[in-house]
Amino acid sequence: MHDTRERELRNELDEIYTPLEEAKEEIWRRWNDKQLRERVIGLLGGDIPDVMREAPRAILSRQIPSPNFETLHFVEMTKDIGIRPAFFKYNNDKFVTKNEDKYYLAKMYFLNGIGKNGGRKLSSLKAIDIDRFDGKFLIDIRTLWGEGFIDFHDRVREMIIPSIDTCDISGNYERNGGIASKYYSYYITLFVCHGILFENYLLKEAYGCLTSDILLPAFKNIVESVGLKPLIVRLVPSESEEDVYWRYYPEIVENRINDIIHTKTN
């Protein structure tokens, strides 16, 4: 990506985010605007995820929400803001190793402190046969100890951060085009008045195509149509948003997983 174009895209990206303090007030103003909400429901064809029907929600959307540092940071951010958190998941997506979010679900890294020279002390676990399942649907993947891949991450997440609602949005995506270039306008329209999305949009590698070719055009179209920005809060600070640290797990997760594997294999 040329430097000039990248600077332009970064400037555009800065404009999509809303500060959390502003977003948590604005979402209730919009939610309580009955005329606006009816208009947005019309734009969405009435296709509102169940967790958003009764009140606006703070959303983290991942193919498989898992209790890594990013997810734990999201939960911490949403404490005491007056909006309940929830996870979107995408069970019908495919596992592809070139997607870092998915890869680090398959090969999990655990942060065990900082070494004498300042480096991160890491251990790792290979949860699935990565080569065998590359390109396969997430719902068809099983761990090396025989558990469903999605079930495994769901179980670990519930152990670490229990009682947060989770909604599989696969059907919503399929009804609205089935591929990101088609369903993305639907997806971020949900955050006009039904919730706040916590996310970082990146420009590196494959993420850059989603950001520049799909997100930004969809965002502009919604602003032109509704006259309001979807409420997107930067999930992690911009200066560390490309740091793989956020995909690592705390040591307690490793301990819980070892208990699971021991139970499954004995």
C-alpha cells in the first residue's frame, strides 16, 4: 500500500470511531428515538439479532469468542457503562490459517510473565490439526482430544468470563448476502441504534482489504442514508492494535485447558 494512500485511509479510519464516553450516552439517545429505531429496523428488514431486541448491547464480534487478552479487555471496558456486553459468533465461517484471529484459536499462546531481558515468556498449545482443517467449516472441526473446536472455546470462555450472552450471527449474515462484501452494510447498520461495536479495523495484509474495500464504503453509505455514524469504539489503543499480545491468553486459561484435556483423555 502506497504511503500516501495509507495515510488517507488512516485518516478515514480515525473518523469512524466514537469515544466510549460519548458512545455510551449517544446509544441511549438513539435507542429512545422511536422514529429513528423504526427507520433502522426497516433498513435491516426487521432482521435484528436476538440479543439486541430488548435493549442496546456492547458487542464484540469474533468467529469464536475466546478468553484471550483482547476479549478480557473488552469485558473490562464494558464494566459500569450501563450497557450489557454480548458476543457475536460466526459458527458457519471457515477456518483459514492466513487469518490471524483464527490461527491463534488453533495454536494458542499463553503469557507466563516477562523474562530477565524483557521478552515475553510464552508457552503454547496446538488445539487442532491445523493443516488438516485449513479451509473447513468451524462447526466441523474437532480438537486433538476429540472435542468440538467451537465447544472447546465456548467452554473455556464460560469458565473464565461466565454469564455473558452469546449470539451466533451466521443466519443473519446468510440472509443478508452470505459474504462480507454483501452483508457488511447490514452488520454495521446494527450499530446505528441497537448497540455499540468494539473493534479495531486494521490496514495490514488481508485485514486491509476488508477495511478499505468493504468497511469504509459501507460506513459512508450508512452515514449518507441515516445521517448518523454507526457507533464503533476502538477496542484496544491504536498504538498497540497490531500487537499479537492481544491474541495471547493469561496463564489461568492454560491451567483450565490442561484440566479439560486431562479429563478428556483419562
